Amino acid sequence: DAKTTQPPSMDCAEGRAANLPCNHSTISGNEYVYWYRQIHSQGPQYIIHGLKNNETNEMASLIITEDRKSSTLILPHATLRDTAVYYCIVNRGSQGNLIFGKGTKLSVKP
Amino acid sequence: NAGVTQTPKFQVLKTGQSMTLQCAQDMNHNSMYWYRQDPGMGLRLIYYSASEGTTDKGEVPNGYNVSRLNKREFSLRLESAAPSQTSVYFCASTEGQGVGAGELFFGEGSRLTVL
């Protein structure tokens, strides 16, 4: 069961902010929202996670709506190196492991 | 700081051959994981080890065995490789104990082809 919905692909101009949406309408009260990305065929890379409050780190900002049914990952000044598949994760398998879906393929264009 | 190191990076096997994928982390993490990634399938958990000396099955354990040799190393063995095991394998680790920890550190992957 997919607990998150992300657009399959997005484009962004280099230097502009990239805003990646994620819907998670069935999220439960104690589930965190995690974001990872995977550049080309490299291993996934952790970006950020949050529960209720907005979060910011050196890579990105995470905005979670008040009802927690959706969130947005913001890359403030996208570069070509930010071209990757971005995964929004709230779902866990039967062993409690994070489940990586298909994500959003972000293409940053010059 | 190397992080999570996987060997080999590429391997071609014939059906029925055996091999072991090696994984080592230098971050003193408790938990380690093996995932496989197939086109259009996302990452699927094969096995995990919540702490040294323990291992547990993930979502797709059939055809694999694992060994948590010590806190640093977690190996994945294919006893009799099959074409369905052609995939990219990722090892990951995290500081937390247990499979539920969220901030995973991944290796660069091992690309396995079974003919």
C-alpha cells in the first residue's frame, strides 16, 4: 500500500527553488516524514525528516502542513548536481523498515 | 571517513554459482541492512541486523543468507545464484538500534548480473 503520492517527474531551472510535493493523507500521528534522494545509480542519501514542525538543514527545508496530510521539500537554489530521484517516505514494512517508493525524478536544467 | 563500503562494485555470475557481497561501515553504527533495487520496484529490504550478533529477515529474504561478522561488517551471501537475483544491492547502516531508525547511510551499491 502506497502511503505517499509524488509526481513522477519535475523540471526546475538552475538557480531557482525546487519545490517537491508529497501527499500522505493517511499518515498517523507518530509517523515521521523522511526525504531521501538518489543521484543516478548511487546509493540513496538522507536529506531531512520531520514530524510536525517545519525543518531546515544545510541541504533543504521541509514544510509540513498543519493537518500533516502533505509536505513539500524545498531546495532553495537548485544546481545541476541536484538532478536525482527524490523519495518521500512515511510508509514502513512489517519489520518497521522504511519503504522506498518510486519517488520524483527532478531534472535541473541550465 | 569512508562511511559504508561495499565490495565488489560489479560482478557477473553464472546460474548456480555462489558469492558473497561484503559491507563494512566505520561509523560505529549498531544497525545494518541489505536492500536490493530493481527497475520500477524501489528498494526492497532483504535482511537486517539490529545489533552485533543478531540478524532478521526483511521483505525478500529467499535465496540469501547474511552474517553480522562484527559491529563493522555485514555480509550477504547468494548460495546458488539465479537470474532473478540480477539487481543492484545496497548496504546501509544507522546509529539507531532496530529496523525503524530513519537516517540511513548507504553504500555505493554492488551491481550483480546472473546469466
